[in-house]
Amino acid sequence: QVQIVESGGGLVRPGVSLRLSCAASVNMFSIYAVGWYRQAPGKQRELVAAATSGGTPNYADSVKGRVTISRDNAKNTVYLQMNTLKPAETAVYYCNIRVVGIDYWGKGTQVTVSS
């Protein structure tokens, strides 16, 4: 059973930075692709950033240049560094890991960007 726990969300003002963390309990974490998604109220879940097992990142166009995904395979942890946050990025942020073709999700962490 793969368990995923996100943390680091909160209420922040526009323009500030935030770093989310995702801890996954899975063997051989380093060989799996990981990703961060977000879902705003009334909208579909969308990809924010993903990283291959080798760490090659892929970003949504809307966050390129402001967001960095990274992974620490020794800690089974994925990070999402978000800079210059915007109110429109208020959402629940979810971590995903695909293990042998099965997607596993955490419960999410709320990020609210508001003045």
C-alpha cells in the first residue's frame, strides 16, 4: 500500500513563496515518476509539475519560471517550490506517484493566496 502525505500549504499573500513537501511510503521510490497537481473550486485537477525518475522536470505553461519541482530519493520526498504566488493559484495541491501503472494520490494540502 502506497501512502502519500503532502504538507506545507497555508494562507499566503500574493507575491510570496511557498514550498510544498510530499512524503511517499513506497519501496524503490527513485524509479517512479512523481507529480504535483492542483484543483481549484469548480475546476478540474490540473498538472502543475512532474519529474521523471531521473529528475527531468515538466511544468505547466502557467508556472514556468516560477515553480521548481525537485526530489530527494534518499528521503522519498518530492518538493514543489512556488514563487510569486497569485490569487488564481488558490487550490488544493495534490502529490501523485505512479507505481506500476497505478496512480496514487495524497489527500492534498490547501494553498490559499489572498491579501
